[in-house]
Amino acid sequence: MGTIRLLWRDADRLPYLYTVANAAAAYGTTIELMKAETREFGELLFDDRADVVAENYWNQQINRAKGWPLVSLAAAVNTVNEQIVVRDGITSLDDLHGKRIAIRGMHPTDYSDPLWIHQLGLDDAELVFVPEAESGRWAPWKRVVDGDCDAAIVTNLFIAPAFAAGLKPLPASTFGFLGNVVYTTSLEKRDAMRSDMEALVRAAFDAVRTFKTDKAAVLKNMEMIPQELMQAPNISIASDAEKTAVYESLRDELADPPIPSPQAIANFHEMARPYFLELEGFNPLMMWDLSIARSVLDERQAP
């Protein structure tokens, strides 16, 4: 067995990725976690600077539609890991008709959240895209506190300050979503590194179960993360309380098993299709090879 060079971008994923790396070691595969220095990094798979990219699935499907030989093997999250928060006086989705909803003004959130709002039947709501240069990391909720908007959508890891400011969560139906981590590689690397890719997918299965059942093991893995990586604007895990809060948020959003839902694949295609001509006529199932995940699932469900 060998080494997989796995690219990550957002440090918020590291508690999960360190747990995956620890699980992969049990199969004889070393996961070398490498920070991507650019926002578009699929090309690094083809100049031998990486073996797997852990994020940016929405953009990699566009590259696949362009003809890049990419393939995704597993997904950490398959339903939306965000919530709608609202001001006083808003008690149901019906109350948001014609109202202003603040959304993070950054890709792919500004593609996925409008589709979620559409699926909730709120096409008459006014969407307000808030640049993070103005609000800070994942803080469009400040527009609600300021009285400019009636609601905002915030990811779970960064939602506590919104609640502290007096905003309330508004229940909404779930939305198929491919966030957090999606494991994407090249077709060539999938075949040439088959044993290690199998170990990676098995480790993804194991990491989910560790998160769901063994808090102490996850917290121990988090101790290995260099603190300089977990500083603002990223989430902090400096204190025990912060570690526990991050652990609980990730635990609750991880998909078990770590495979995409049909709705998630369809939504991430549909949200980007109006903006990228390459996706017209492209079947997003061509992006996926779930043969390893299916084998693992069959093994673990066998009587």
C-alpha cells in the first residue's frame, strides 16, 4: 500500500479528514493532507501534484462535462448542512413570501441556496447576496440583525453567533447537497492506485461510524491538528467547548453511509446548469464510480 496526497482547502474539514486519515492507516494507506493554495485545483490531479481533491465538487463536475477524465468515489455529506434563521415575527415558511433572505455571496452557496429556496416554494422572496468581505465568514445573518433582511441561511458550523444575536431557526424540508468533502480523482489514478483508493473509501465509511459512536476518538484526532490552521476566519477548536461543538456539528451532518443521494447529485447539476453551458446535456451520473462504496456497503450489510 502507498500514500494518497489529498488536497483540502477549508480548515473546517480537518477534524473529519484527520479522522479519515487515521482510519486509512489501519489499511496500510497513508493520507497526506495538503492545503490547496488556489480555489480551482482539479488540474493538480493531472500534473502529479495531488491524487485526490476533497472539495470543489460543483466545479469538478463542470470540468468533467468539458471532457476532463475525473471521477468521484464517495461523499461525506448528502443533505444540506445549513439552516434558515429568522427575525422575530417569522414563524413559518409561509411568512417568508415576499420577504428578504440574506445568502452568502460566494460560490457555490449563491448557486445552491437559491435552488433550495425555489424548492421550498419561495420564488417570490427577494434574495440578498452578502459578500463575506462585508459580513465576515458565513455571517449574512448580520443583515437580519440590522433590520435589512427577514431571514438568512447559515452553515451549521458558524450558526452559533446568529442564535446568540437573537435569531431563531426556522424548520424547512431537507435539500440534497454535496458539501463538506467529496472525494474526486482522475480515472488514471483510480485505476493505478486502486488498492489505496479502496482504503480511502473504506476509511470514509469508518470515519463516519467513529464520528457517530466514538466522540473520544474524534477529539483525540482533533488534538493532532496544528492550531495555526484553525484560526479566524476558520472555525476555532482551541478550547474543549469549541472542540465539542465542532465535533457535534460534523457528527450530525455526516452521511452514513458516505455516498451521494440522487437528489444531491441532481441538485448540484441543476444549480450550476444555468450558468455553465457545458452542463447542458451532461448526465452527472457520469461523474461517479460507486463500485468501491457498493462493495464496502455489501460487506458490512451482509448477515
